[in-house]
Amino acid sequence: MLKRGLFAAVLVALALPAAAQDKQPPYWASIASGEAMMRTGPGKNYPGIWLYKRRDLPVRVVKTYPNWRMIEDPDGARGWMLVTLLSDQRTAIVKPGESRSIHLEPNERSRVRYRAEHGVVGRIDRCANGWCRIRIGKREGFIRTADVWGVAEREVVD
């Protein structure tokens, strides 16, 4: 009986990562590794075109192929990446332009806690009504979805 329960637990644990990456595109993901190679095609035999060295960089998955995902990065570059180099962790990058306000509450009238410059990456844990709660290092607050790339403007993230 114990062996059967252990076997079932192992099967469930093995199925979770695969299920997490079986979403239908387009969807958002992030780079899970400190080094991740983007390739011209879905296989290690295809030439590498970009080597990303930025963990948590948001990407948009636009196409799937067994164990490979065609991604688009914040600059619009597209290519293929091995699925194990991607994470379901939601992140966002501050868009170009002036520094963006990170508020105490999800509204324009709330106090500004700090400002984030273009290119800063943070983790997103919830979004609604045009605002996302973002964590940049040990600081957190709310940023408008229009100020970041990595979440659709009207998207709800729980």
C-alpha cells in the first residue's frame, strides 16, 4: 500500500512541470536560468542567435513544438528556446521612457513608494484593473500595466 501511494505521488510530481508548460500560446513566461540560448529552430542543432544572461526576463510564448517554445523577447526578437529554460513565474520589465512610479496602492492618487527606470525587471504576483503588484528585489508596490512589458493591459493575474 505504501509503495502504491509513493508511486502515485511520484507520478503527480513528475506531471506538474509538464502540465505547467502545456499552455496554449500565446502566453507569458520568464527565463528560468542565468544563461539561456535562443535558437533559429526547435533543436540544439540549430544555430544560437541570442544568449540571455538575465534570469526572470519576461518573454511571450508564441508557438510550441515538443520540448521547445518559440518566444518573443521585450525587444521583439523571436526564436526557439528549450522549455526547461523557461519558468511560469510571471515577471515584467519597465518600458522605455521616463522612470515609472511604483505606488503604495493600485491607484494614481496613492503615495509613490519609489520609481523604477527603463529595463528594471520585477516579479508580478497579481494584476487587475490596469495595475499589477510588482516586487523588485525586496521592494514592492503597484505599477500600471501600461508601464510594463510582460502582462497584457487588461489581463487579470491571480
